[in-house]
Amino acid sequence: MSRAIKELMTQEYRDHFDGLEHCVVVNFGKVSAEGAAALRGELANREMRLRVIKNNLARRAFAEVGIEGLGDFFEGRLAVITGGSDAIEIAKTLKVVFKGDQIQLQAGVLEREVFGPDRVQLLATMLGRAELMSRILGIFLSPAQTIVSAANSPGARIASQIQVIAEGAGGSDD
């Protein structure tokens, strides 16, 4: 490949990866063409994108956009997966789509911090941002719901007793 083409590809990588907050790098050397197409389709359904990379050029581009150390994990036939809400969502998607050893998680970036393969595996088991926020909200609202229930419960009983008494008093006049 000529030097000019390499420079153009590196520039394209820089443009694509500049400002990137999260991604997952995978080695998909064992994936068949049909499997790769299925993976791309599944990722597209979840608003994610798989981009096959040239290791040396991507290593240089990531270093130039300030994501140092990611290139240390570049070995084999690699792709960078971007999109989704965060790297946790990407790792979970890969875990669901590819069971077994067809895809190897090489590295990940979460909030511009580089993780090795072990920590990316761990990300796949963690709760995502939306799940965490809903749990926190549930914990926050739980005491309020208990207080409202307790306050309404005696009031509802008294109201039903008053209604029974009123119906009884009104019913004897007929």
C-alpha cells in the first residue's frame, strides 16, 4: 500500500475516532463471512457499527486522538465496535450474539480509559447506565411510596367505614 493511501486511511481513522468516548476492539479471526454479516446486522439494529481496521494505522490514529495504550492490544484480525450508549452495552451485545470463542475481546475504551480483555469481559456482566439509573431511582422512590401507602391506608379505611355508616343511616329511612 502506498504511503499516500496509508496517510488517507490514518486521517480517516483519526476523524472517526476523534472524540470517541467508548468502543470495544475485537479479534474476529474465527468468524465466518456469514457470522460477520450477522454481527454487523445485529449491531446495526442496536445502533452500533463494526469497523475493520488496519492495526498499525489504527494504533497511530488512536495515539494521535489521545487514546494512549489501546494500540498495545492490537494483534490479529481486528475490528472496532462503536455506538450504543456505552462500552458496557457493546460488550453485552457481543456476549449475547457470540457465545463461545468465535470473537475475542481484545480491549475496550470507557470514558476514554483503556481496558484490557479481562476488564472488558467484566463490563459485559455489569449493569449499563440506564439500568443503574432506573435502580437508583427505584431505591430513591421506594421510601416515598411506603410513606404514601402508609398515609393513604388509614385514610382509606376511615373513608370506607364512614361510607358504610352513611349508607346504613340513609338506608333505614326508606
